Amino acid sequence: MTTECRRAAALLGTVVVFAASCLSAAADSKQHERDPYALLFGTLYGLDDRPAYGVKIKIRRADQKKAKWELVSNHQGEFAQRVPAGKADYIVTADVKGTPKPELTVHVDNDERKDFVLHMKDSNKTAISDKQ
């Protein structure tokens, strides 16, 4: 075998190994998309009982101190986050200034959708509801 043939064979082997690793990575990412999940879907209303746009929402598991997900409410005051399926409690908090921070504990049992509403109030009372 000549040197050129050896180089070509080595290059071909490298390309085959690279292609196989790319296909494996793509298959792993597709598998991740099919993992079961629960959906937390909330609506935030402001002090005037209108949807609150652009408010930072923090979501964390009840057994953790730091928020794992941070979102921003849209023009309808809505936000949504996929969380892993399975029994867990999540704390949803609206990061607002000057008023008490609305907070709600949402319980998830399986791969399901949970709808809830947060209302900001100007007194020390914050009304929260969980739509079932």
C-alpha cells in the first residue's frame, strides 16, 4: 500500500467515525424531546386586574432554594414552562417591586398540564388561585 492509499484510508475511517458520532448525538437529542413532561401554565394579573406584561417569573422545586427556571410574562400576562413528569411540588414566584411577591405552590403528579392564576395586590394580601 502506498502512502497516499494509507492516508486516504485513514481519512475515510476518520470521516466514518465522525459521522457515526454525529448520528448518535442527533438520536440522543431526539430522544430527549420525547421525554414525558408536565406543563405549568400561569397568568399574572397586575394591580389593576389587567394582564401584567414583562414581569420576571421564577420557578423552583419546593425542596430547593434556588430558582431553576426564569421566564417573562407575555402581553397577555401568560407564561409556560415544561418541567419533568412525576410527583413534585413547584414554587412559582412573580418578581415584582414595591408590592408583596405573589407566590403559589403547584403540585404535579404526572405528565399533565397545570393552569393557575397569580394576582398582585397593593396591600399585604396577595390573592392566588389554582384553576382545576
